[in-house]
Amino acid sequence: MKTVVIGILGTTLDRRGKRKERWDKWRPTVSMCQQEDLLIDRLELLYDARSRSLAETVTEDIALISPETQVCHHHVDFTDAWDFEQVYAALLDFARSYTFKPQEENYLIHITTGTHVAQICLYLLNEAHYLPGKLLQTSPAGNKEKLSGSYQIIDLDLSKYDEIASRFKKEHEEGTTYLKGGITTYNATFNTMIDQLEQVSIRSNEPILIMGPTGAGKSQLAKRVYELRKHRARLSGELVTVNCATLRGENAMSTLFGHKKGAFTGAISDRPGLLKQADGGLLFLDEVGELGLDEQAMLLRAIEDKTFMPLGSDKEVCSHFQLIAGTNKNLVQCVKAGSFRDDLLARIDLWTYTLPSLKERKEDIEPNLDYELDAYAKKANTLVTFNKNARTRYLDFCLSRDALWSGNFRDLNASVTRMATLASGGRITEENVDAEIQRLKQKWQTQEQPDPVNSFNMLDQLMNDNYLVAFDNYELAALTYAVNVCRESASMAEAGRKLFNVSRESKSSNNDSHRIKQLLQKFNITFHDIKSL
């Protein structure tokens, strides 16, 4: 492999006299070729037209001390060597026009010569891989008799530096722990998701879409992403949260985008709107699937152009915010149904994360139970604990088939709050647990029971009368239950996990979506038909 150096001619340090006296002083470009353990096969020398004579002198001197080094001249126009934009553009043009052969040559980027602006530009171009290779730094020796000085090669691949890599790893672990609220979690799917989300939160300003059932923790996760980004100095503005399900009509437009005085009846003063309030910060739009189509169109433009038009205004407003959108809906199905814009979904679907339900994270129930107890203790200023048998009984129920956790972490939080409040002397007993289990069972049973009238209407809409009479009442009752589960699920896979919760565990490969599709095909129904009701 040949060694190739790319460097800028030093108009001051490389110009150290015209005659023999120039050999009495350290010259950085010449000194590179005087290093005993650094053989340079080719030097790509960059300079502007005013320094042509100096470039020729330096080339002649290199030929004397290192005849094996080929010096290639490149005229680069630095109109103002201290103008960052001009210098970066000139060096970028060189990098793009140069033919690199990384399989045959090793490259060193000399960053000692040139203005400080030029040195910074070389560093940035190397970091962005426009100039591949490693950095080369030369310096004069303390001993004036050693005119060759010394050199150092710097590799910007920080993962190769053990101490730096360990610090990055520690920061990453701290970030993931923070995103999980300090709770130790064991669910592999959730942990993998959080690992990537930590990196995305720090490195990307693009929208993030968080999907998942109600109560799975979307709002809490968005808040932690904001706090992590602010801690890492990735944003300076505030966190603005809005539940889109509460926005309707002109109120939606006004709340999000603001309005001018007199824009509509009741607009007695100007209102900046939440998008403007989130300038420099983070905007969390919970239940984004509930936004109207007009608001979606304006939101799309605000994301892409960072501008929007308040109601009643003829002047655009600018706001640089990061967006996190949350939803418990299947937005792909919403697009097919015409209630969500496909271009907006495409724009916010870059980083998409689906939070698993609490029932899908059974291994995380116990650490979350301890978290809820600690949270209650801080809120009520009272320490509450389980006795041993009560804790075992409660956890056994939490992990059982009877625990539906339809409200996810909200159900767990409410359950712990009730038991802790009713615990005498700060101890949750078996009696407290038994009463709470009974309450939860009754609650979930009520939620699971379908409304007979609504169920009949659903089947009537899905199947004609002649087709309905072809099936037994038993089959129609089972179908009614399956239809209700499908309506409450974001996808066929989720519905399948709920309906086949036992049999799926005995299968080596689960294709819950396919099983749902087969079940519905028997009745000539599709999942899309059900979601369109």
C-alpha cells in the first residue's frame, strides 16, 4: 500500500528564506518527508496562484531529501483564506474531483499548514469521509538541531480508543437507563427498541413516531426523550404536549398554528399557537391519528419547511421544533380509510417504535411494581411494602392468564395506588391483594363483554342476512368476540396474540396475522372490513 499525503502549502511556515538559510529552520511540509519512519510515496500539494513560486521551491527541496516522493501540484483558489464558506467549498470541490483508491493507497491529511479555518475544514471533510484516511500533525522539535521535528497520526475512528469508547458506552447506558425511567427491564424487544431510540434521540432531529396501545407509556417516553436531548444540549426550547383527540374545528387550527385577532368569532387577541411555542424545543402530538385532514396538511408543511400560516394572518411564522407523534391507531389502515394523509405518514415514519403492551412484557411487571411503590412513597410521603405472601400472590396473578392489563401501565399504577392507600400500617396484606384481584377481574370482565345490540349490528354490517343464517349461533358468538378483539387491535398480529394466547405458545413459529386472516376468511370478512366499521 502506498502512502499519500494531502496538504496545503504553508505560505508562512514553509517560506523560511530563499537561499541556504531556509534549511536552518523547521518547515512543516518539508519536514514530513524528513521523517525516518514515514515514507511518503506521493504528496498532493494544494496552493493558490500567488504561491506558485513557493510551491516549486518546496517541491525541489523535497526532491533533494526524499527523491522517492512524488509531489503533485493542485491549484486551489482561496480568495479569502479566512472565509469559512469559501475555503470549505474549495476543499470540497477538490475532494469530489480527486480519485481515491483506498484498496491501493493509505491517505494522510496534513492539518498543520494553512489558516486555522483551512485546518478546521480539513478536519470536517475527513470526519465526513470526503477526505478518507487519518490526520497527520507535524510539529517542530524542542531541540533546534533536529530540524525534521516530529509527527503524530490521528485516527478519527473514536471506537479504536479504549478510554473514549468506554466513555461512549457509559453515556449510552446512562441514556438508555434514563429513557426507561431508571427501571431495570428484561423484555428483549423493549430493550432493543430503547437502545436504538437513545442513539436516535441524540443524533437525529427528524420526527419520531411512537405507536402502541393506550397506557403503554408513550407520553412518558416522549417526555424522557425531550429531557435526554436537553441534557445533551440537543435543544434549548420547551416540551409542548397536546392530545389531538381534544382538538376539533377552528379550535384545532388555532391551538396548533395560532391566530390573529379577529380571525373568527371570539378571537379577541393574537394567539401564537403551540407550534410556535415549541420553537427550539420538542412538540409531542399524542393521538396524532385524530387530527383533521386540514390540520395534517398544515402540519406536514410545518415539518418540511419549518413555516406555517396562523389563522387570519397573511404572514408566515417560522418555528424549528422536533416532532414526536404518538398513536394507538394503525395509521396505514387510517390512510386506506382516507382519514390520514399518506404524505404525512411517509414524513413521520422515519423512526417508528411500537411499545409492547404490559401483557407482552410480563418479565418487566415485577420491576415496574417496585417502581410504582417507590413513586407512591414519594408522592404520599409514606413507605408502603408487601408482606411476603401478599407479594407472591399478587405477582402470580399479574403473570396469570386472568390478568388482561387492558389499560397497561395505567392499570398497574391504579392497582398499586389502591392497595397502598388501603394498606394498614404501610403493609399490603393478602386481604388487600385478594380484594384488588377481584376488582381487576370484574373491571376487565366488564370491558371484555360485548354489547349484544352493537355486536349484532356489527355482524349485520359485515355479513348479509342470507350468509348469517348459514352459521350456528355458537360460531356467530365466537365471531362476535373475534370481531371485537380485531376492532380494539392495531394490527392482525396484535389481534392474533390476544385470541390465540395459549395455543401460540406451543407453536415453534407464530404467524398470528395468518391465523386471523384464515379465521375471517371462513366468514368472507377481512380485517380491513372490521377496522372500517
